[in-house]
Amino acid sequence: TSSAQPLPQYVQPNVRGGMHGGDNTITGFNNESVFWAGRYGNDRPDDSIYNICLTLYADERNKTGLVLNVTISVYHEGILVRQYRRTWDTSTSKGLPPGDVCNSTSGGFMGNYDYNPRYDPNLPAFEALPNYLRPEVANFDAFTGIVPTTWSSSRRLVRAWLDADGAYSKRDGAPAVLNFTGNCVFFQDTSTAAIAFDGTTCSSLSSRSLPKSWNTSAGGAFTVVWIGSFTPDGFDDPQTLLRIGSSNSDFFWTSRFRRAQSWKNDGNGFSVSSSDVPAPPEGQWTMEVTIRRGRGTGISCHRYNKQSPYMQSWYFESQPSEISPDTLAVGSDPWNSKDPWALKGELFDGKVSVVLIYNRALPSNDLLALASFYAKRFAWAKPLGDLPPFTPLPEKLRPEVASFDAVTGIVPAFTTSSNSTSALTPLKAWLDSDGAYSKRGGPPAIIDFTGNCVPYFDGLTAAITFDGATCAGLSSRDLPKSWDEAAKAAFTAVWIGRFTPNVIKKEQVLIMTLGRAKTELQQQLYWDSTRRFINNTEMNFGFDIRSSDMPSAPAGLWTMEVLTRPIGAASVSYYRYNRLSPYLQSWNFPSNPLEIFSHVLAIGSDTRFPRRYLDGQVSVVLLYNRALSGNDLIDLASVYGKRFAWSKPAGARPGYQQLPDNLRPEVVNFDAQIGIVKSNRDVAQAGVSSTSSTTSVVRVWLDADGDNSKRGGLPVQLNFTGNCSMYQDAFTDAIAFDGDTCAGYGNYDLPSSWSKSGEAAFTAVWIGSFTPNVSKLQMLMTLSRTKQDYEEELYWESTSRFAYASGYGFELDTNNVPAAPTDTWTLEAIVRPSGATSVSYYRYNKQNPYLQSWTITGKPSKIFPDSFAIGADIRDDDGKFLNGKVSVILIYNRALSTSELVQLSSSYTKRFSWPTPMYAPPPPPTKDCQEFSGYIATPKADHNGDDIVSHYTLATAAKECTQLTTCKGFNSDGWLKTTATLYFDPSRCFYTKVQPPPPPTKDCQEFSGYIATPRVDHNGDDIIRYFTLIMAANRCKESTICKGFNSDGWLKTTDTPLAPDPSRCFYTKIPAPPSPPPPPPPTKDCQEFSGFIASPKADHNGDDIARIPGLTMAAKACLQAPMCKGFNSNGYIKKAAAPLVSASTCFYTKILT
């Protein structure tokens, strides 16, 4: 309005018990409200009809075109229960209902609301449970069976609660009836109904015993289901959920414990406390379940709510114990005041909606079905399955100090509304999962959370998600006395978690600290993603392990990171285990004794500098007061293997393995898995461990076989300058050369076992890896090449190898030998036989299963033993520094034969991921391929490895491959293969079997859109695992990268090859039919393109990237695109090139280099 006039007389500024939210004047688009602040009692609306009226000031009335759009909303406890919308044309009263209840001709009646708390006809009706879920003993559901009092007109008090299924034939007697006293109020919202307990007066007690369907025997099975919501009150007192039986033969259940006891059966049948099962969450609907199995020897506790789409479960042993049927109480304990020895439970404060009692133990699938039945009513997600239960560690692996496991012990924070729509409730605390362990020596540690810390669940594990910005965990008390603060005390700290990938941090990511506070630095342990150290107030360091000392943990994978210090504190070890390797990785470092105080345990953030927040998930934190051995840690990784999708550990990472006697070098044997000396170690220490430890700077490389009697003198050692760092992966060690400063120089001449004669035989072997996309010349090795002298030298770089003594003894360059591949481990060898009339060059790597060789003529040329160097050119300062890694250097005083070089390559296959080398050289090139029905013939192609058997004739090979389900093709040598991925081979043809879809099978469950194949699986290429096959089928169908899934629920990015597996089924997704243009007429010949293998009469369905006009342009685009694997003669470039199917087109498979 525009007038400042008094309100009309009939407008009441105050409604009894309520207050206006403003000045009762609407101007423009503002809101006006009337509200009642309390929840129950006199400060609630009277049961009445409330009219809503609007009126205009006099100078606003009858204005032409004055239209009001009005929305009236009515809320109960923050929940919208009614809403009206009105449009009022003030000049005509158009849009208003007839009549004028507002006592003014100028007023507008907007509508009314009848406030009378009773069953609302607009709420969902009671829905009976399906027969297989109907309880045999009791079924209380607040949607029905509520009997109100008649003496209260101000609110709907509850007098009784009747069994919703009392006439069920399996009751075997009269159903139980719950009678109520005190302030028990009926509650309704838009989706459910409940009884609200006030926590001070409201209580209930059955007027009769449970029916005879209740099993009173000591070993009788039962299931009790309670669905309700705890009022957040900030207190931790136990609240009673329910009680069955008398005080000397009962089942008593509170928010803090569950207990069955019988004096007749000598005490407790079971007793489960909040240290075993965390207290239920507050402020949200939660389903709590207690189950006793038959014979009474085991119980389980279960929980389902909106915090997780998985059913949480805990399992415990128990003893038989009778539970009498004579008493049932909900929300109160009738024996609380009668039995001074009874466990005390306070009156319940919250809402109860459903109580179900069965005379059987519901299986897991029935509990999931029950949660699904109530999901919509209580705003839960549909359950995906069971969350694996918490399983205590074996006794020898139980931590003495702390054991935090996110499968159990996570406590949600209080929420302000039971109707919050947040997917996950933030966490309040993390309890020790083994807090009652006798070796703790005091109260267990508790980690309290601040910031956005939320739970994470999948089908296999649980974790806490740290948001990288606010989430932090800090202990509320010191570690127990089992932690030894002494300077020489042993300890082990284990962290299992996952770092979020592709996160760029300015600061380090904090894993854990101890004894590090904001205001003080005492004897502290600091552990982040780039540094681990202990130090004290004087900044003395016990150890300091930096990111340059060892590789970073992988991102996006569950990884176990371990820090362990033995008694005496003279050393410290770091261990790692994850799915990248079947071996436990380890690094060893020197250490000095230093105390570590037991206070201020923190995870996920730095208490001193609150900015180094963890971005990822933490699932397990363990602290021991002893140093776990490597075998202990292998056992620990085995315990957690299935939970984190790790393979079963094969043991500790392999260390240095001495070569067989016939391959031991007489002159030099450098192997990076032993003999590396870093800047902080003595030469004498370098050979102590079979697995070399690593630090930032490599200073010396010792001969791995220096005491070999054939050396004929002192072994040479390599001294390093520049940025030479240590590299380590799951299988090998190497020295990383930076391409700019790193070089290694011999300290003295090669031993006398080296012959400098011009006709002397020798073999030099180099195993390393070149960094890709480096165009400059790179030095591998030189002998007797200095600034002052280049006579009698050996020169070996990436493009040229020669011996020179007043002329070339031999010269191998790129005209003789192609460049070595990059970014792959490769064995390069120079071999000169006695007489020096020829020289051969050999190469072996994973790109070819044959030992490649090149031979040229030569002439005698002396090579002196001085000035041995690797990775740089001593003579010319022209930047020929090696950019890559070197793992092995061997020098012999004899010419190794081809068979010995094959044997040498075989010795390193596992370490460098090479296939087993073959002796036979490839046959000469062939132009044509023989045709076989049911196969696509591809010239100049083969598949390495994956052999089944070889047949003498190709006709027999084709026949046998057709009959063998595991065979995917064969080559022109007659070898049948389990895989048909093609590689370039100019001398062979490959025949890819055209795979018809297998017939439906009864052995495997059928899913629409998939081909089910029994007794097979595809190894690797996992995306994610789902608990149910229905969920896996649905998610795979929605995913563009999923090609199928197996009967374990693993989604796969590739559906070939399938390998025999008698215990599984594989479901291959049927791709949507493509809609390409009409194919061209069949062609006999395919145009040739450099870098591609042409397959006539073939194509690959789907996986299109784009269509490029013109085959030349398509070939060029595919070569430039890393994701492109081939293209067809229609111009479609593809991101996959297998499997091939019969077609009227040509398909061009890109040759991978």
C-alpha cells in the first residue's frame, strides 16, 4: 500500500498462542506469516478453522487493473501440508470464492485451513507387508491402530496402539496391545505417521503377553525391527527402544546397548554395547534390527537409513537365553524403578513409526526387501545390498594402540530436522573399532570431526570422505598408555585410503600427525603425501623421508601406506600395497632415536597450519606399539584384499637375482636393484639389503658381482654427478637420468679381465628406457673417450655405435639399425666375436617376441679399458646427456651366442614385462593370405602370445579353432590363439574368427540386451563392482564405455577375450544397431596406407569418433589422434579396432608403436 493508515478494526494483529512474523502489512512481494513457536503444549494453534483475509486501504480500492497473486502455505513442524493459490482482481472480486467471511465489503477471502490433528485423508494409506515379510508375533504401524484419548481437546494424545495385523492366523493367540500414559502425541507429516515420545512422561506397556507364536525356548530365533527417529538433544544418555520379557528373563534394547539375560540360563545370552555397534543417528528416520539365529549361538545387528544405500551389519556370538513373552514395552522400561540391579534406560525422546517382531531370523535379502518396502515412506534410497560387516583382525595383527575402521564406529553429527533431504549426514566422530581390547592400557582414542566430513559406501567397503577444504579429524584424548613415547621405541602406523585423482594442490595432502599442535611443536610425527618425518622442538630429525626419496602413492586407487620403526630406532621403513602390483613394495632409510608424544592425533589436516587438507577417502587407520614385519604386512594386505579389490599378495617385491653362472659377466655387472649409494649412505651400506633403498640423489653404483673371481682385479664403480635420481616401480629399480646434468664416470679402469686386443671378443649389454619425444642424440656408454684422447675408444649413443683406433673397427648407425623404441624397457647389445671381422647388434623388448639382430662386417680395433662412462659424452660438451632410465649394464670378455642372449632376455622377462623370447626368426614376407570360411584374413599381421596349440596344416587349424570356444583366431604358422588383437608382422597372415552370438543358456541368469555366456570371464578392464546383477546390468546399459559384466557384478570396458572360468558367467552387451550409409559394393583390394594394416571384407561395429571425407584424410586424422585405433573405407575413424566382423568394407588397423 501507499497509505500510512491504521489497520481496520476487524483485523486481529495477534492470534491466540501465535505471533505475526512482521507488521501485518504486505507491500509488493514480501511475505507475512503467523507462527506458533513450540512443538507441543499450549503454544500450538487451537483446533479451529482459520480464515485468511486481505483488505486494501481506501485509496487503493477499485483501482482499474489492480490484480493480486496470493499464495498461502501452511506448515506443520517445517513440513508443507497445505498450499492455496489465489488471483484477486480487486475491482471485480474475480477469482474469489462466494461469501464474505472477512466482515468487510472491501476485504478479500483467500481461503481457510482446518487445524485439527487427526488422520489426514490426503496422507498415504496403510499398506500391508507382503506375506513373506508379515511378522508372526507383532506388527505395530502408526498408519493404523492408533487409539486417541477423549479427554484432551488441545492435541491428539495416544491412548493405545493396536496390532496392524492382529487377525493374522500365525499369531496363535490374541495380539499384543500397547497402552500409553503421559505426553504421547500422534505425529503426522506428508509421508508417514508416528507416535512422538517426549522423553520425560511418555511410556507404553502391553496389556497382555505376546501371542504364543513367540518362541520362549532359550535358543529360539527372533527378529525385532524398530523404525523411528531420535530427537537431537546434545546428550549421550541411553534411551530405551523396547523391552520384551520380565526383569529376570528378557531382551532389553536401548540406544547404547542390547542385552538378553536369563537367570535360569545363568546370566547374559548376549550383551552388545555402543563400542560394538555405534549409537543410531539422530534427527532422521532409521531402521534398527536385532536378530538371533537358531539355537541362540549368534546374533546380528543391522541398520538402514538415508546415510548409505547399503545395509550395515554387525555379527556377534551369543549363548542361549530364555526371553519370556509376558511384557512388551516401547520407549520405556517398566522395570527401571523396580529392579535396582537392572541396566538403566531413559525414556525415549523421539518418534516411533514401526515395530515388527518375528519368531524367525530374517535373512539378509528379506531385510533389504523390508528397507525397500519402507524406502519411499522414510525418504531412503533403495538399498543396493549388504555392506560387508566389520571383521576383527586376527589376534597377531590386532593393534595395541588404535584401530579405526570406517565399516564400524562412525558417529553421524546431529541434524536439526528429521526431514533433511541431504544425501549424507556429516560425521561427528570415529570410534576405535577395538576399544575394549585389553592391550590398550587405557581409554581408547576418539577422533572428532569438523568441516564437511561425510561417509562413503560402496558394495565392498566404507570410508570417510575428506573434502580437501574443510574436513579435519582430531583426537579428543591422548593415545592410550600402550603407546610408548621412548626415543628408541618401535611403532607401526598403517593408513588405508584413496587420494582423489587430478587434484592440484599448492600444499601437501595431510595423512596423519601426532604430537603436533597449533601452538607448540614437541616430539612430533608428521606424515603427508610428500614428506614423513619426526622431529622435536630443537628441530632435530629422527628421519625425514621426502617425495624425491620414493614415488608418490597412486591416485584413484585404494592403497595401504605403512610407516614402521623397529626397536632401537636406527632405521625406518616405508611399505606400500595396492592393486598395481602383487608385491609389497618397501623402502628403507636410516634413522636416529627420537621421542614421539602421544597427544593430538590428527588425520586429514594439519593442526598447526590448517590448509593442508586431504582430498580423498580414509577407510582404515591402525597404530601398533611394535614394528610389523614384512610377512605381517603381507598378511594384513591379504586380510583386506577382497575389500579393496586387491590381488592376493605374492610376497615382498623381488630383489636382486644373480644371473646363472653361464651368464655372469667377467668384466662389469651393474644392476640397479643392488649397490646403489645415495647421498646419505656409506658405500659399505649399499649392499646390505637385497632390495635397494632410494633417496633423492644417486652418488655411486657398485658392481653387483664385484667379488667374482673372473674379474681379475678390483671391480669398477660408477660415480655420479648432476641430477641422477632413483626410480622404482612394482617390479624393478633404475637410475633416472635427467637429460641435462646426470652422468656416471668410472673411478678407475675396467678390471684386467677386459682385453684391449684389437681382435678380442666382447659383449656389452644395456637395459633401460628412453624418455619419449626427445629428439637429441643421447649417450648410452663410452670407453677410453676423453677430451685429450679418442683413440682406441668405444662409442655408443642412440643413433651411432662404433669402435675407433686410427680408423673405424666397426660403425653401426641408423642405416644399419633402426632407433630403439621409447617409453619401454629395451635390451640393447653389441657383440663382437674373436677376430673382430664382424659385429652384431641385438635388441629385445615387449614389441617383438623374437630377439632382433643386425650384423655387419668389421675389422680389428683396440678398445682400451680406461674412462668408462655412461649417460654423457666426456669428450664433447654438446648436450648428449641421456634422458631416460638405466637398470642393467653388463660387459663380458666374450661374445655371447644368440641362444645365450635369448636366455639372458628370458631371465629379465618378468622384471621388465617382456614376453618369453622365441628363437626362430620370422619367415620371409608373404603377399597373399589363404581364405577360410568363417574367418577374416588379415595380411601382414599376427598376435603375439596367447597360444593354445599349433597344427601342421592351416585347414586343420581352421577346423580346430572353429570347434574350440576359447579360440579367437590363428596365424599362418598354425598357432591357435585365445586373443585376436593384431600387431604388424610383414611375414604372416592372421585369421580372425567371426564370432556368432552364443545361444541362450539356462546356466546363467538372463538380462535383456545382453548375451549370457556360461563358464567364462574376461580378466581385468574393471570399471566398478555392483552388489546385484540387476544393478550391474542397468548401469552397464547406461554407460557408454561398458561392454559387459560378469556374474560377480564387475563392469568391464572390454568384452574380449573371454577365458574359461567354470564358476562365472559373462554378459556381453548387445550394441545398438548402427545406422551407417549403405555399404559400397564388395571389393577385393584395399588401398594401402603407411602405418596401418589393411583387412579386406572386414569392419568394426560402433566406437565411432568421427567420419572424415576421403580415406587419405581419414588415415592422417587417425595417425594424429592418440585415441584412434583404426578406420574403415567409409571414412569412419574408430577408438577400437577389435573385434572385426565380416563386411563389404576394408578396415585399417593402426600399427601401435
